[in-house]
Amino acid sequence: MLCVVGVSAKDNPKGVASGSPVVVPSAPAGVKETRERSGKIKVACVGNSVTYGYGIEDREHYCYPAQLQQMLGDDYDVRNFGRSSATLTSRSPMAYTKQPEYRAAMDFKADIVVIHLGLNDTDPRWWPNYSEEFVPEYRALIDSFRVANPKAKVWVCLLSPIGHQHHRFQSGTRDWHEQVSQAIRTVAYGAGVGLIDLFSPLYNRPDLLPDALHPNGEGAGILARTVYQSITGDYGGLRMPLTYSDNMVLQRGQPLVISGTANAGDKVEVSLSNLAKGAATADSRGQWRVELPAQKAGGPYILTVKSSPLKGKGGGLLIKYNNVWLGDVWLCSGQSNMEFMLGHCATAAQDLAEAPRQERLHLLQMSAIAATDNVEWPQAVLDSVNALKYLESAGWQTLAEADVARMSAVAYHFGKTLTESLDDGVHIGLICNPVGGTPAEAWIDRWTLQWDYPQILYNWLTNDHIQDWVRGRAAKNIAQAGTKLQRHPYEPCYMYESGIRPLEGTALKGVLWYQGESNAHNTELHERLFPLLEKSWRRAFGDADLPFYFVQLSSLNRPSWPRFRNSQRLLADRLPYTWMVVSTDVGDSLDVHPTRKQQVGQRLALQALRHSYGRDVVAQGPSPIQMRVDGRSVVVSFDCATSLRSSDGAPLRSFEVAGSDGLYHCATATVEGTTVRVEAASVPNPVSVRYGWQPFTRANLVNEAGLPASTFIF
């Protein structure tokens, strides 16, 4: 079991919960108050309307400086010198240095100055014209506070987010916001001052920005917590990501990066049994990273992480993780057919008997707190969803410990096939986080969509870029929400923010993806989304060549599916490090959740064995590479086959040909080596051929390994 020894720094200083508004006994001192509080550390919060607390109910108690005062306690005197509409540029009539709040802040002679300016400089009147003046004017502002108090410690803040709902987002604000933030980084470096990131903590919480600009009380609490951490260095002591627990699998064959958070300045020591050890110091943001040499497969090991705080900052913490293995880690994700439970699989009786004996399989299950069934969610679920707590995990488990009946059937059969095929005794870690009904756009990060596909973000519950079933089901689930900003797993970006962001930086062998049912309404939009998803995840996991193995949609009586399946085939051919498996032969005409998942998992494993492990195996069915017209026939050539046949010994089915009139007719198909000759008496001059072009198809072309051919059209 996980062993924790020692006492860490307090997780919640002054009893304030992270991200929650706090109640203070009285309003903080205003900028007009001149009374000195002797012996206290004076903190000046300088800024615009976000600092001021515009739009926050009971602003004087819930603006971020007021909440910061509560967190810091009686040893500090925190004052709010925020001014709504204030700019940094002196060209504006609302230049901060022209406001009474600036003069009051100078008179305060603060020991600590926290500056958050620049949001209003994204106005088209200012940034396009005066951007080159921004850095020198910011430097001059910092210098003025140093003149007022030569011992003052100054922090400048990266801008808090401006959401896509802002009326100028696409006309310039998005771009200028990023440019201003880059300029602020330059200011911090050049002036030798601290940099506080107020962007990241709120970027994935649009529900806390009611007008896409100003945080509400809870959002202000998150800003206060962020400033508190920077001022004090208190990040709650040693903490590790959710991917660390007993029974974990770490990726073999590449440098082992162990990372987490600790209090700023803490020394963190890491050791992996007697194999390797290293140390690092937590930076000003509380982040630390230790890189150990790459290791071969093996285990079990003990991973030890120990923090040693700076003198006078409390006790350290020692964490030991037991039964740690070096092996291969696979992320298994998507929607309901990846989520489909082993206990419901066609081979469930045998699988459930065998699964606990799969000693080389490890499972990190990230499960939804509420299914996306046709029900209204209670408020407690809605609140958790908004807080990005839709998925929960008990950490890594062996299959002897896990509730295997509820694990992904596809993931299980994939992992089982790998362990049976790999002869080096390697352990396989399966991270499973699929959620039924989720569309591809929900799994793409916000930054990517804001820059590459912003149209899909707007008014998503009524946005016809999103499948109508998806919007309808989400509306049903959140019907009891008391806010128009209620979030849902089907919302663009949401599953990335709740299900992928906690995994960022994890070293993976590859990704298994089974999704598309919730995007099959619009093939062309999916052709834009899927490459963005791959781009998004490869950046998240720091691997530009991260392999993706995905499952093509199966057979089902839905009219758009043949075209969608063909599109998936073409995507697999076009995208780098991307491979597809066919599942049309194990579909169900009436059920979107076919139960024959053993074949799907095995086929994914075959692709992985060939492309990720370099095994000489037949990994996929016949792949059409070209067609040619030969008199009254069309001859289709196939790759990935040394011979062709029908799967059931019957004549080949589901081939059709069309002439120049575009009308397709059922055709006779005959195998000729690795080609198929197709012809129809009613089409004397064929120009096109297609295969498996029915929503539910009984197409039966396979190769020598019995693997099926994909739906295709030429």
C-alpha cells in the first residue's frame, strides 16, 4: 500500500478552501484609508477591474485582494488599488498612472506590489498603435514603486483569461491578449521581478467568467490562492499527480521523468529502488522535475519521493509507492464502445474467470461520477462537473484487485493479447478514461480550438457544428442547472480539461481511440476535428510521434456511417503515426454497442505489435490501393494481403459498380490473387466501385489472416 510519512505544509492556510470564496469579518481598507498598521507586511494589489472586483456580488468581501487578506492573515495588510477600465498605456485617458488609485498605492509604500494590468490594453485603440511602448512603460511603473519603497518586492501577473464569448475575441482580442502576455514575460525577465500566472488557473474555468472577462467570487478566490502561493511559496507541500500510486506502471525505454509540486525552494529527492536516483528543487511556482535514466522492463520496485523544506518552513514528507513496474503504458479513450464493460462482452464468462490471473496487466480507471443517460443530474453532480471533477480514480490496480467486470472490454483484450505476444515479460499499464456519448471536440484542448476551430465553441448547446443528439442529451442532463454557464462532458474542451489535462506529461507507449458515433452526422467536420485531437494530445504528452490506433465505426443502420467509415480510412492513410482497425464484421444492425469486443481489442493489439513493437505480423485487413477499368470490369488492387478470400466461404458480397450516371448496382466480385475483379451486367462501362457501402453491411472480404477489408469507394 501507499506509505506516507511525515507532515507536510498546510494544504489550506487559514482554513480557506482552494477556489472557494471566503467570508472576511470586515471590508478591507480602501484606497482612501491612510492609517498605518504598524508591524504588518503591506501588500498593494494594483490593477484594473479584475483586481477591483467588478461584477462580484459583495465585492468588498469577495474581490481577490479581500480573499488574499484572509489567506495571508493578520501579519499582512492587503489593500485593493484596482481601477476599472485602467490601462497600462499612458496614451489612454484611463492610464493607471493618471488615476487616484495609483497615487494612493504610491503613498502606501508597499512591501509587496502585485500588478495585474494589460487586459484593457488589448483594446484596438491601444495595442495596435502603441504596443512598442508597453514594455518601457511597464518598466517605468515598476520603478516608481521601487522609488516609493526601495525594498519593495514586485510581482507582475500574466493576464487573466478573456473568453471566446468576448465580442472582440476573433477580431483581435485573442491575438493581442497573447501578445500582451508575451510582453509581460519580457517585463518580468528584464526588470528582475516575480511572475505570477493568473491565466492558467482560470483558463479552463469559463463558468467562473460570467462576462468572459471578470471572474466571479469563486474565480477571484482562485486568483487570490495563486497570488498567495507566489507570495508565500506555500503550495501545500509535496503532492503527486493522480497517475502515481501503488501498482503503477512507468514507461520503459525512455527517460523516466518524475514530477510534482512542493513548496517553493523545497528539495525533492527521488529514488527507484536501487536502479536510479535524482534530486531537484521546487521552483517559484512550486513545480519540480527529476529525470532518471531510461530503464528496461522489470519490477517490482519501490518509488520513493521525499521533500525537505527550507529551514523554518515545517516538516518534510516521504511517499513510497510499492509494486512499481517498468513496462508499457497505453491510454484507452473515446466514447461508449471503448467504455463498454467486460462484464457485458460476448465472451464475458470466460473473460471474468481469466482476468484476475492476468498478473502483467495494471489498470488506472478514471470513471464518470454520473452516466450521461437520459436523466436530469442533481445539483451536486452539476457542481462537481463545473469544478472539473467529473472523473474519479482510485489509482492503479492489478486486475486481481480491480472490478474487472466494469473495465473496458476493448482495453482488456488489447492488453491481454499484448502480454501473450510479448516474450520479455513486460507489464502493461492501461489508463482508461472513456465517457459514453462524448464527441471528438470535447477531447480537444481549449487553446487548439480557440485558434484552429473557434466556431465550434460558441453557444455549444445550439451550435449545429455539434450533433443534435449530443446537444439534446447534454441539455437533459443539465436541466436543473442554475447558471447558463453550466458545463457538461459533451461541451467542447471539457473532456480534455477533466480527463486529459490531469495526465499531461505522462509518458505513453501509445493511444487507443474508439469514438466517432457522436460525430458521424458530419463527416467533413470530423475530418477537421480528428487531426486537431491528435495534435492536441501529442502536445499534451510531449511526443510528436505518439502513435494513435483507432477503431473504425462498426455496422449499424445509420445512413451516414458508410461515408464516415470511408473518411476514417482515408484519415488513417493520411495522418502520421495513425493506424485503424476494422470492426464492421462484428457489428449489430440494431445496437450501437455490439458485444463482440474481443476481436476489436485483438486487432488493435496486432496493429500495435507491428508498428510499436516491430513484430512481423499481419496487422490489418486488405487495404485498397487503386482501381483500373478493364473492359466491362473494375479491377481493385489491395495491399496488406498475400491472398484474398471471403470470410465465410460464400461468394464475395457488398461490391457495387456505377457508370457515368452515378447509379450503383450490385456486382459480382471474383478474387484474382491480391486483386478483385468486379462487374455488373447492367453497367457495361463502369467508372466507380464501392464496397461495404451499407450502414449495416455483411461485406465478407478478408486476407489470409482473416482480417476484414474496410468500407471504401473509388
